[in-house]
Amino acid sequence: MTDKNSTAPAIAVEDLWQVFGENATSALRDARGAGDDKAIAQTLKDKTLIPAVRAANFEVKSGELFVIMGLSGSGKSTMIRCISRLIEPTAGSVRIDGEDILQASDKRLIDLRRHKLGMVFQHFGLFPHMTVADNVAFPLKMQGAGKAERRARALEVLQMVGLEGREDTYPRNLSGGQRQRVGIARSLAVNPDIWFLDEPFSALDPLIRRQLQDEFLNIQATLKKSIVFITHDIQEALKLADRIAIMRDGEIVQIGTPEEIVLHPVDDYVAEFSKDVPKGRHACVESILMDGIPDNMPDDPGIKIGMTLDTALTKCMELYEPVPVRNAEGNVIGAVHPHELANALQAEET
Amino acid sequence: MSATEAVSQGAGRRLSLTRGSQAALFVLAVVLLCRLLGAQFEWLVKWPAALTVPMADWMTWLVGGFLDVFKPIARTFTFLVSYPMEWVGWLLNAVPWPMTVAAVTAIGWMIGGIRLAALGFLGLMFVVFTGYWSQGMNTLALVAVSVPLALVMGAAIGILAFEYPRMKGAVNALLDIMQTVPTFAYLVPLLVLFGFGPVVGLIASAIYAAPPMARNVLLGLERVDTEIREAAVMSGGTRRQQLFLVELPAATQQIMIGVNQCLMAALSMVIIAAVIGGFDDIGWEVLQTMRKALFGPAFLAGSVVVVFAIIIDRMSAALAEPRQPQNRTVAYGILAVGAAVTIWAVLAGWPPSGVAAMDGLAKRVDEGVGVFTATYGTTLDSIKNTSMFYGLLPLRIGLAEAVLPFTWGFAWTVKHTAMLYGAALLISLILIFKGRVTAAVMVLIIAYIAEIGVAHLAWPVVILGAGAIGWVSGGWKLARLAVILLSLILISGLWERALLSLYLAGAAVFACAVIGGLLGLWSAMSTTAWMVLRPICDFLQTIPLFVFLIPVLMFFQIGEFSAFIAICMYAVVPMIRYTRHGLVSTPDEIIEAATASGAGKWQTMFEVRAPFAAPTILLGLNQTILYAFAMLVIAALIGTTELGQLIFLALGQYDVGLGITAGAAMAILALVADRLVQGFAEERRQALGL
């Protein structure tokens, strides 16, 4: 999760603004004088402009699965469209592998999209007049690949998403889950490095959703793409993410690992999200390690690094003294107080 | 319009008035002014001739100069287009009819299976038996050349408007104009530009048929799902690739609807264009037989037009829907049978121009109509006279002039005027007592119109009245538009004709609103009713405008009443459709909520469905108005005295200025009515949060 610090970020977003309304660019420039970001946003709102994304800053590491989460209207869809430059951001910079794509020419942008970027849409965005295979092969067609090559690659990706045998049907004959598999296959056809997913599973039934999430994780485990994933579902975010950014009113209010989000929400808004989340299942013992290691620990129930709070708690139900936490080799690297374990889990109840 | 403010402020102090009642009071003030002072100051009622501007002459000068410049180019174009037209005409005439019938049947099979194959076969066989085969093929040749022109033009305009949003406003305005200016009006400058002959009809029909294509292409492109668009972008397509590989194909269904409308418009116009082109086509045939009062042949020729229209419409409409692929072998089989029959027909010496087996039928129709009118002549006359004397005439010239001893049995006197206003005042007082100020004021204004008639309305009443309605429905901008546009007609000296147009269209729209509204309500309540009415509506919307005149003429001869009936027949359809559609498309949840609250069928209808349907019904009314104006010009062929007749006059005299001015006046009337009603529809939609 954290061992990829050494490589350069796949995506770096700096002070990104998206303001909707007339003369947004000049209005934003004028409003800069107002002070901090909140004041700027308020100034813009007073002019009946809509600051949909405000001063966003974050980095997505290579191979990282970065989830942006928020309620509808919080600006997350706008954010992903800014990063993929489907819409022109008002100000700021977006670097993909060091290259500022907001400065990229139309030609360069087309080139990037043909080779480096892939995107999956909430309502699938399938071309109704093309077969499944043609849909999947469309980005390859744009690259100028030959017919046979396109077909071969389309079948290959379709197999990856479990749709072999459906290549010559039309999207209208598929179920929602199948359609999104086509969408995923299409976005992977050119083997992009960067993968954008805009609420890919939100339009699906819960059961299908879970199934696709699992398959998605499997695909990611083999392909190791750098991913920006949009969702409004906290469970989905926690399940998939390496790191999560939480948005409200166009603002990123917190960025952190799933544990950090669950255990240390920065404010009530974030806390509200994780209220119904069974924390024991998402947080690990290292999140509540004690400051030092006590000398005298009478009990050793066998707590290990990476163990979830739930599991840890069942092991030390009857214990009242701090217990050691060991790493994979069995060395003691910290200690946990059973009392703290219980507290961490109880926090959600209130 | 500071008077409105004065009135509204003056009244606003004591009781708070709605926008509607403020406007109504203002109009009432204008009415009182004109009615009371009209006798002393004649200019208040009748615009002085000295102040009219010779708009038509200016137009002749302006447009004439413009036309002279483009004439050589246009004539070259005529020359160029006449070739493909002749080739197609030659081809369609040279191919023996059994082959053509087989080809159309095979196409029908491929598009829609046995149903459309049968339609194609039976339809064309009918044409064969009427003996109008070669005329029919000449008409088809015109359509075959004008439609591709219109499709290319329309698609180009639609794509342009989509690609450059800045041009969208201008393009939409242009399309509005292309569709509201009566077709005959732009025939005049086209005649000057392109010279006499069938090519003018062809070009006019291409111009008339392009807007529906353009609109549907634009609409289709706009409706392409954003995600599909974005998926194309993210796939790395260039703008051109996105447009042609993704967006246009994704919009196919909407575009095919455009193709269907384009075909129908072209056919309709090709038929009408017969008025200017002495060409041996089916429109010409209809016109000739109608002029000679040969109702049998006119009826047959009209039926041929209808058959063409139905075949083209159903086949092209089927293209817009997803369909199952058909067995090709069957199509080849049909063609083979056609070829065999052709050889046999050639050997047997069947005439290539169809088998005139229905001349007998034509004669019988003629005789039948003769017998019918002889037997029921008095009934028909009494229907016509009753409607004229007690309905149309009073509306046109007012009760004060229409009530004569000869018709009503007594003469209108001052006493009757006093009684009319007395009754109106009484009703109005009762309404005020009930708190319905707007309705009360409206009653008084209606009494004024009933007394003097639409054709004699004082000009300030019409112009400021339209302005006031515009203010209520769309604010100052719309009010200003209505006043300025109508004033243009006033100073052009066409005012009286325009009022006559307004009266005839108004009477027809009113009749359509009542009848169509009731029929729509009935079809919404009863599925059986809709099963009966729906094919009738489909039929009425398929047949070209021109054909409406035939049955009307057969039974009521020429005259204003016949025109009125023809307009009603054509314009009632949208009212029925939209009313029903609005009433049945209330969301299920809302209906369920009403049912759960214990509302009965009729309660649900009037308390829930009707308010919800109001915007849709208003749109239907709007369509009805536009249809009525479109038909008004055609109806002028059978005797009216309004603007439509002027346009025909201009056509006959080659008078560009008059043609354009009268056409523009007509378009202004239609446009103002359209915007006023749309304003109300929009207001209702917003009130409902739709």
C-alpha cells in the first residue's frame, strides 16, 4: 500500500478550480484577492457563479487505487472530468506522469487518450449502434489498428471481464451488469496506464455490484493501473481504496487511508459517512498502537500486524492489560490496550 | 406602455391584482377609449391611409434588385437540376409498372415484412388501376430529386447549429421563418429566380422540407447521451470521428424521424407547387379536375396522392424503428415475379401508363355526389347557412351588422347594443362579486368583439391587446415583440386583410380547440374511442394539405365556409393528440396518490390530470394555430378574401413585393400567436416544476 512512495506520482493535481458560469476565468482571478479558499468561493457564489471544484490538491501514486467520495452534487464527477479534461478546468494544473495535460494541445490530448487513459462511465456510455466487440474495439479503431487486430484484442479483453461469447450482440440485449463489463472492457482495450472510473457500479443491483467489485479488484491485482475511482458509497470506497478523498461542496475535506477515514474523521461530515460502517472490519490494530511498549505484558493472545480490530478484540475479550503486537516474523513491534480496542469500536455506536 | 403601469398602480393600491387582471383592465381601457371616441376620431379605429407605407413596393425594389443579382446563378442551378429530374422522370416512366410495383413491394418486405409489402403492393396497384400511373411517376420524380437536396441541406444546417452553438439561435429563427412563411409566398421570389416550370416546385419543396430534417438532426445530436459523447472523446477520437462514427449514428433514430417528416413535407409541397408549374404530375391533375368541378376524377387523383403519402410515410417511419432482418430470398422472389409479369404484360400489350380501370368509378363518384347534393342540398345548405349567419358572419363583422331581418328575423338597433352590454355588465358584476376580476373584464371585452366583429376591431385594441397578452405570458420582451411585429402589418396597409385572416384562423382554432379538446378528453377516458380516433388522426396527418379541399368542395362548393371546414379538418388533429397525450401521461405515482386519497375517475381527471396536462395541451393549441395558418393559405384557393388570396394574386401577377409582404404579414400573425401561446405553456410548465 505504501511501498510505492519512491516512484513519481501518476497524477498530481494542484490548486484545481472548476467554476461554472459566465466569465468564470476572470471572475476567479478577481476573487483570488478575497482571502482563503472559502472566501474566494463565497465571492464567486455571490456573483451567481458555481464553484464546483475548489482548490483541489492531491496526488495519485503509480499503481494506487485512489477513491474520490462524496454525496451527489459534491463535485466528484466534475473533478474526474477535469482530470480527464473532458471539461476545461478554470484554473490549476493536472500532471499526468509529470506532463501538465491542461496545457496539452488538442492533438496531444487525443494521443494521450488513445494510448494512456481509459474511462468507465456510470451509465456505461455504450454506443447503441455498435456490437459489443465494436464497442470494445472503438478506442483501438481510433488508434488506427487493423480490423483483425482489433477483433483479437476485443475478444481478449472481453474474456478478461467474463463476456466471452457475447461479442456480437448489441448493448440493448445485455443486462446492466453485463453492459458495465463491456464498459470496463472498452476502457481497458488500449491497455491504459491511467484508469478513470466514474461511479461504475452505482447503477447496478447490490448483488451484481459486489460481484463486479470483486472482479474489479482481481483485474487490478494483475494489471496494477493507477486509478481514480468515483463513488458515493462509503462501503465501496472502503473496500476498494488504497486512499480515499472525501469531497463536500466542491472541496476535499479529508484524504486518507480507509482506516484513517473511519477512525479519525476530521469533522462531523466525514464522521457521518462512516457512522454505519462496522469499524472493526476496516481498521487494523496498528491504528491504535500504544505510544510505547510496556515492559510487563502478562498475556500474549497472538495479535499480529494487519489484524482487524474485530479479530483482535475476540482474541482479548477477557484481558485487561496491554498485549504485544507482532509482525510476520514474530517480533514484537508494538502493544495494544484491550480497553482501546473496545473504545475504538464503540465510537460508532454513539 | 406607461398606461399599463398607471392602471396597475392605480388599481394595485386598493386590491392586489394578478398580472392577468392588470392586463385585462388595460385592454378594457383601450377598448372603452376606442369605442367611445371612435366616432369623433376616425384614426382611432381605422389607420389613416396617408400613414401607410408602400411596403410592397419597397419590397419589390429591394428584393427585385437582390434577385437580379442572383438570377444567373439560380438559372444555372435550374439548368443543372433539370437534368437529374428528367432522368429520374424518364426512368420511372420507362420502367414497366409491374416492375416498379414489384420493386416497391420488395422494399416494403425488407423494411417491414408482410404488412408493408402488402401496403406497397395494394397501394401501387390502386394507382395502376386509376390510370394516373405516369402522372404519379412524374410526381415521384420530383420528390426523388428534391428530397436528397432537402436532406443534405437539412443535415448540414442541423450539424452546423450543433457544432457552433453561437449560431443555434440564428438557425432556429431561420427554421421558424422557413416553416411559418406560407409556402406560396416564397414561391413568388423563387419563380422570379428560377423561372417557370417544375424545377421551381422542386426547389420550393426542398426548401420547405429541409427544416424538419435540420431540427431533427439538431435534436438527435443534442439528445446523444453525454456519456456516449465522453466515451468517444476518451477513446481519442478527433472531432470529426466523434461526429461521424459515434454521435450521428447514435442519433439515427431521431434523424430517421427527420427523414420521414422531410419526405412528407416534400411530397405535400410538390403537390401544391402544381399551382405554378404546368407540369403533367398528379398535383396538376388534382388542380385541373378541381377547377373544372369534375369531382370524380379529382377524388381519384386525390386518392392517388393519399396513397403515395401513406406508402411513403409508413415505410420511412418503419425505418426509424428497430426492426427484424427479413429474408432476402422473398424479396428476390417478388422481383422475379415482377419481371415475369412484366414480360407477359409487354407481350399482352398492357398499356405502360397504367390500366384506367377506374374511370367508371370516377363517373360513379361524380354521379353519386350529384345525387347526394341534389337530395340533401337543402340540408347541406342549411348547415352552411346556419353556421355562416349565426357563427362566422357575426364573428367577422359583428352582431351589429350581421343581425338582419333577412337572417335573424329582426334588425339590430341601439336597444340591442344596450341589451348586449347590459347583460355583459351584469355577468361581469357577478364575477367580480365572486372575486374573478380577470374573467369579469374579459366578458366585457368579448361583448365589444361580439358587437363589432373581428374584422372591424380598432387597431389599438388588437395591437395593445396582443401586447398585453404577451406581457402576461412572457414579460416585456414578448409584449414588445408582438406590438412591433403587428405594427409592421398596420403600416404596410395590409391591416384589413390581416384582420380577415385573423378572424378565419381564429374561428377555426376556436372550433378546433373545443372539438379537439373534447375528442382528446374522450380518447383519454376511453381506450375504444382512441382506437377509433387514432387511425383517423394518422390519416388526416398523412394526407397533403391540398387534398383536404376536394371533399369540402364536393359538398359545400367554394366559399368561406368550405375554407373554414378544410382548415378545421386539418388543424384539429394536434389538439386531439396533445390533449389525450397530456391527460394520459400524468405520472403513475401522482395518479396513485389521487386514487389513494379517494378521488373518482372524473375527479382525478379534472383535479389532477388536467392541471398536469395544461402545458402539453397548450402546446397542442400552439400546433393547431400553426396548422390553421398553414392551411389558411391553401384554403384561399377555394375562396377567401384574406391575406391568402393576396398571395395568390401576387403569384398570378408575378408580383414579388406583394407576395413577400403578404406572406410576411401572414407569418407575423402565426409567429405572434405561436409565441404568445408558448409563453403560457412555458409559464405553466415552470409552475408545475417540469
